[in-house]
Amino acid sequence: MKAKIAALVIAIAAMAPAYAGSKDIQELAHYTGLTERKVQMILGCHSCYPEYRYNYQRSLKQFKEALGEENFEELMAGRPVTLDNGIEVRVASID
């Protein structure tokens, strides 16, 4: 029984969404023109959102176009990114 619980905890931890402070989520949403929920979907556990199948690809494309491919990769790697408006944002994984 303990092994099943341990396996479940490990599986849940592997699916943990990326974490960005709510201020960073707000800044990214404003900068990219997406809603905060869509930004969270892109940065975190995609399939945790019911609208994932319908909105993810379109939202990801808009997010990448607004940030640029290089900044997107840096952000997803957990490194801080300075937006064109001078605001620095960062996303870190909850590991």
C-alpha cells in the first residue's frame, strides 16, 4: 500500500505546474494579450485545463510571437526574462 501511495505522490509531483508569482502571470498576460488562465496553461500542466485541447496551440503561438522564441525558451528553462517594457519575469518549476 505504501508503494502505491509513494508512486502516486511521485506521479503528481511530475505533473506539478510551473510556478510564477501572480504578479509575473499578470505581467505576462498583459504583455502577450492572453488571459492569466491561458498563461498558466502554457507555463504549467497543460492538460489540467479542460479547454486545453481547443486553446493550447493557438495560445502558445500567440505567447511565443509576443515573447520571441529565444525569450520563451529562457523563460521555460527557469531563467528570468526582461520584457520589452523593462519588466523582468521568471517562471520556476516546483520540484
